[in-house]
Amino acid sequence: MFLRTAMLFVKNLDRMVLFYRDTLGLSLIVDTRTDSWAEFQAGSTTIALHAIPTAIASQIEITDPPEPREDVPVKLIFEVKDLEAENHRLTALGMKLTRHEWGAMEGTDPEGNILQFV
């Protein structure tokens, strides 16, 4: 058994696609992109974003900057080649990161999903 895809339900698919592609630098899988679905190559697995139906999404408030969704038991953890270089790159792109004493860094995507970098 292996993990094929990690999927996040998202309110604003277009904004989230821009973040995962342009900020995180993941490769968008163009062949599977639809109005409600986007996949990214993330090493040996994929990350999928699935748009929440409009009727439900309209009831969800996302603050700017987003509040970390610490009540959601999901965290995407990315392994990077050079943590310091990634810290500088992501910070320069406007992402706020917190460094943990044990070395990892955490930030959020535009909808508050917590991302960790090790």
C-alpha cells in the first residue's frame, strides 16, 4: 500500500492553484485540471484540490491573512533540500513562517491549511 494523493477541499480553487503552483512551486498536472479539480505533482505523490460546492463555500469565511486551521487534523509536510533557502524564498513571496525549536518551519496556505517544511 502507498499514498497516491492527498486531497484538500477548498473554497477558492483558482487562488489555491496559484498558491500551490506559484508560491510552493509544485507542478500543476494540466491534463486533470477542471473547474472543480486540480492536481499537483509533489514528489512521489500528488496533492489534489477539490472545490467546495458554491452553496457550501458561500457560508465559509476565510480571513486575510487566514487563521491557521488548527482544528483540522491534517497537515501537509514537505521535505525541502535546503530549509534556509526555502525560508528565504517563501518569505520573499509573502508567506509567514514560524520556525520550531526542533528545526521545522510552518506556515499556512491562503485558506489556513497548515503546511510544514522540514
